[in-house]
Amino acid sequence: MIGITTIIIILVFLIAIAIAYYMGHKAGAFKKHKEWEAELPSYRKDAIMKSRAVLGGQFSEQLAPYLPNFIYSPTECRFIGKPIDFIVFKGADKKDISEVIFVEVKSGKAKLNSHEKNLKETIDKKKVKWVEYRVLEELTKKKIEEDKL
């Protein structure tokens, strides 16, 4: 039969294991928190640098038609943004459009993403068409009648 002393020793041992586990868990969490605090400035610096690069790229995209080496007339460019930066209507200034050009602006070492590559391939395959969409007369008549009131 197990004596009372043995039961007390087992209980003390189990309590000691629980306390050791709790203390180890807290010590590990404290260590991880300190590591995170030490690395946080480098993460922030990296995030700021990436943000600046993205903002610089977006700024460059919008200003591209006004930069010296841009070969198209800024007045013939229409900014779209996504999925392509500009559509150029060559000859629009003279009211004689002779060509429609899709322009993607990149800065630094930036490359086309998969969506942009797909769009380029589609255009290269001449899978481009003209569609005229007409608004239903019922929709425009209501607006005209409302304007008369």
C-alpha cells in the first residue's frame, strides 16, 4: 500500500512540474517579446523603404507623360492606372487618331507582374476590339423628365 508520505511526495513533484512549466512558458514569452522589440526598428525601416518605393513608382507613373524622354504627347495620353497605366490616342491632338497605344510605366528594376504580362500577350495577339454600348432609352428619358420638373 502507498503511504501518505509517498502521496505527498508525488503531489509536491507534480506541483513543482506545473510551476516549472509555467515559469518556462513565461520566460519563453518574455524572451520572444524582447527579440521582437529588438527587431521592430528594422521591420519598420524596411516597411518605410518599400512604401517610399511604391509611392515613388506611382508618382512616376502619373508624371511619365511630362518627363523629357516620354515619346508621346501628354495631351494624347489617358491615365488608367490598372491594369495598364496609359492609353495613348496617337493623333488625337489633330483629331485624326491613327494608332492606339497601351503604355505601362516602370521605374527602377520593376518588372511586369503576371496580370500585366497577360494583358501584353492579349494585345500582342491582337485580341482587341471596339464595342459600342447604348444606354436604354427608358433610363435616359426618366432623367430628362426629372430635369423638366
